[in-house]
Amino acid sequence: MLDRWLFKRVDNAALVVFRLLFGLLISIEAFGAIFSGWVRRTMIEPNFTFNFIGFEFLQPLPGNGMLWYYGVMGLFGIFVMLGFRYRVSMICYGIMWASVYLMQKSSYNNHYYLLMLLCFIMSLLPAHRWFSIDAWRHPEIRKISMPRWVWLFIVVQLWIVYSYASIAKLYPDWLDGSFPAMLMRSKADYWLVGDFLQKWWIKYAIAYFGLFFDFLIIPLLLWRRTRVPAFLAAIFFHLFNSFIFHIGIFPYLSLAFCIFFFPVEKVNKVFLRGKKPFYDGDEVIVPSHRNILLAFFGIWFTVQLCLPLRHWFFQDNVLWTEEGHRLSWRMMLRGKSGRVTFKVVEKGTQDTIIVDKDEYLSRKQLRAIPSKPDMIWQFAQRLKEEYAEKGMDVSVFAEGKVSVNGGDYHPLIDPKVDLAAEEWKQFSHHDWILPSEGK
């Protein structure tokens, strides 16, 4: 029964069309980062980047090298869309994107993590077997069908993302509308809709539409009777996010995924104009690597299900400590503001230097660092290394306060702890992060 469910052949029109859309979107993402100035602001102008801890060996290319880097990524995206050397192009884009993702945290976004996962997933899938340059050059690879596990893999991954995004919204500041209201206040000057977004009921509409949309969208798209209304809701939801929050390609990527939920025969007729024969057979082809494939599925989805839960194993509230926040689909859940001061003290003396952060950090980094304990720790390590090069053995102390969702400011970092002497612990709480005062 399991083999029939996973390895039954189904028409591959949805995967082929999604490859075209995915390649186009990731190409736009790469070229858009260049022309919008994002690459320059994030990768070129800063003196250094805040890597994911453990990936400090990944550093931006010197000079304007990152502009060329993103240009090459955009070219690989076009190759993916055209199906030209598809797997190589997809793997290369995925490696380059993952490297940039791990290279900096100032512009962290869960959507960037999702794209990294999707690049890996797409590199495994036979998305180039039709309507591609590869299939034109090598007719022997042409296929009008694919194993059903391909469809299942994508749908389950989407279900995990949306479900955890919904669960993460089950906390007071979301449910009472206070955080959505704070988001909308920052959009008050928007053309045409700014005043409308300030109406008292909008915060509740956003809070509960977002909560139930994330929780129900996959089941509603799977059920034939609710598919069209769910798709219309998805169009509204994602275009609203695109217009209000300016989050790049991801609303459109989310809409592109909807293609997997519609009858594949209709997808074939509408998008491929019937030029691809429709597969309606009943073959079940179990590959020789069946057990390896099943083991991979088991490991992949175990990690995907467990990783977003890890913050429960850390002391205190993830909204405050940030421990376990990343890689967990906690999207647009809180707003944090703060201020932090760094003091450098040469050991054996009382000489104290108040660090001018403006000399080290870009504006984006200055906004991010006060509320992110891991970035505060990394900056302390950076200062320690810089002063060591000057022949000084120093201690580094940080003192600051943070507000969550517009609340009162509370101390975040223990000012008596020498952060330069602290080790980073990936899997346990850091005692120098002060308690959250109930936040």
C-alpha cells in the first residue's frame, strides 16, 4: 500500500510549470537584490557581517564582488527556468543562496530559509523532464509523469511551514491585536490605504485572518469543494502582504505553489496548452533505491517537525531571548526596539572605553543588534579580536534595554558579565541574558 501511494506515476505538468515559475522568481530575487541596492547595503557597505555562528568562514567577496555574485545567481535562475543543465544550475543557485543566508543575519527572514530549503528540494526533483532545453537536447530523459512522492513531498513541506506559522501566533500580543495594530501604525502614511489600516477593527481582522489562513489553507486547497475560495483567499492574503510589507518574491512564490492543488489535467491544458500529452496511466514503479528514499523522507521531515519546537527546551520566552527563534517559521510575530552600550576594559586596569558603534556597524546592523543577544555576543568577540591585534587583553561588557511589541523597556544583558570571555552554546540557555520580566 505504501509503495502504491508513493511510487504510483502521476502527470508531471504541475511540477514542470512550477519549475518555470520558480526559476523566474529566483532570478528576479537575485537581480532585484542588485538593482534595489540590497546587496550594496547588506553585503558591501558594512565593515563585517554577522554570520550564523559557526559559519564565520563565509565572507562577502571584496569590492563589488557580491554584485557579480548575485548576477551569477540570477543567471542560474534563468537556467533553472529554461531547464538548461537543470540540476547543476539548481544546485549552484542553492549553494550560493545558502552561503549568503548563512553569511549575514542583519536581514534575516524566515522566507530566506524557506528558499534555501526549496532550492535543495527542487534539485532532487525531476522538474526538467518536459518543456526544457535539457529534454530537447536529450530526448531520452523526456517524461510526462513523475512518482507521486514528488507531489507529496512539496505538500507536506508547505503544510509544516504554514502550520507552525499559525501555531506561533497563539500568544497574547497577537490574539488581542496589539502587535498587528503596531504593524499597521507604521503604515499610516501609505498611499490610499494608510488611513484605512488605522481603523479599530483592522487589527483583529489581520490577527485572525492570518491565524486561520495559515492553519487552514493547505487542507482547504486539498479539498475540491473549498479549493477555489481558498485560492481566492490566498491571492488576497499574499498580495496584501506584498503591497503592505514589501517582502520580495515570496508572496508570488506562495501563489505559485497553489498550482500543485488544482487538477493536473487542467494545469496541463491552461499552462502548457495541451502540448504535453496528459498521463492518465496507473503504473507503479518502485525504484531500486526505495529504502534510501524512505530513510531520507523520515530524516527530513523529523528535522522539519522538531526544529521549530526547540525553543521550548530553552529557558525563558523565545520572544525575549531569541534562542530558537530562527529556522522555526516564527514569521512577523513581534516588534522589538532597544539600545545597547558596549564598554571595553583593559584587564589589570580600570581604563574603560565606550565603544562608538557607528564606527563599526551599518544602519541596518545598528537597528538589529540591540535586541539580538547572539549578535551582541558576536560584536563583543569582534571587539576582543580587534583590541588583541593592538596588543591589549580586554574584557567587553554590554548594557542595554529592550522593548517587545511597544511595551516597557527592560534590561536584556547582564552588564557584569564579560562577554568576551563567554563561550557560545548552541543548545542551552545563556545565563547572561537577563529574565524577561514576564514578556
